[in-house]
Amino acid sequence: MPARRRWFENRPALKRIVLALLAVLILPYVLILLYLLPFIHPVSTLMLRDLVLLRGYDRRWVSLDEISPVLVQSVMMSEDGQYCFHGGVDWAEMRMLVEDTLKGQATRGGSTIPMQTAKNLFLWNSRSFVRKAMELPLAVTTDFVLSKRRLMEIYLNIAEWGPGIYGIEAAAQHHFKVPAAKLTRRQASLLAVSLPNPIDRNAGKPGRGLRRLAGVIERRGQGSGDYIKCIYE
């Protein structure tokens, strides 16, 4: 037996730690396969945090058929206009993000919907290169394993839309007192533009800036037919 292997075998505590770390790294990929099943309703790490802290939360799972198409259009136009065309990561956008970072310039998030879904399901919120490095393969795997339709359904049911408000059904009821199926295009646009910062951006009580952004997304959503074919065809 090589000396390096003997050294490792003689340290059972270290071996257990390494095996535990490997299990933590592998678990998300196992769960992605499990999420193929339509009756499985995933929860996010933020939802688990709220449970651990005894805060509770409001999340009411709905199928994609129970969500107004104008909401799907608005979210795609606001968060990931190339959703139907990339494989989980928009590499052109990511390359520009890296270049801007290296130049010391302020950057946008650059996250696609699969990347945000992977982060919400398995990772944490704070920005770091470690999290991003873990997020990229998870996003590619999620996009490869799940259909675009199923991935969008999961994303819209775990996204945060306010303190303790998760998923589009709870968000629609909380902000506008209507089910997700009855959202208007204006309401959908307000919800979409609040996603980057749902704690400070209140879709139900929008300020001037949020209303202006919603107007832009509302116009884009009306012309988004070619961009959403992977969801409704």
C-alpha cells in the first residue's frame, strides 16, 4: 500500500470528513435527478433557513399551467432573455462579466434562470467566486437533466418575492390578492423586476423607478413570442 494511502487510512476522522464533504458535493446532483418527478416540490435553502430559525414562510406550489403566461414572459425578459437558447449558462455574458471584473468595473449579476435555480436550491446568497464555481456545473446539469418547462416551474415556485414569501402563487396573493393564473401583464412585470432584490423592491407598492422598469419589461414581454417557444410548444 502506498505511503500516502496508508497515512490517509490511519486517520479515520479525516477519512470521515472527506467522505462527508464528497457526499455534500454529490447530493445536489442526485436531487436534480429526483426533481424530474413532477410530484416532487423542491424547497430552497432560504426556505430551509426560515424553518430552522422558526420564522415560517408562505409557499403554495402551482403547476406551470396554473401560472399566467404573461408572468413567464415577464420573468424571462427581465431575468434571462436567452433562456430557451443556452444550456444553463450564457457563456458570452459570463465572458463579458469576467472581463469587466478584471478591469475593476462594476458588473451585473450575469446569472441565468438555471444558475439562479441552482443557487436557490443548493447554495447560498452572498457573492463569492467559490459559490459561482459551484453554481456553474450545477446550472449546466440542471438545464441538461430537466426540461426547460420543468426548470421554469421549479424556479417560479422557489423564487423569493418578499420576506417569507416564496413562489409565484404566494407572491401574487400577497402583493395583488389574485391567484398566479389571473395576474395582469402590469402586475407580472412588477413582480419580475422585483426579483433581483425582493426585500427592497416591493411589487405591490412600487416606487417610480420600479414602475419605470416594469414598463420596459411589459413592452418586451408583449413581443417575446419567439423567446418563449421552449415553454409553450
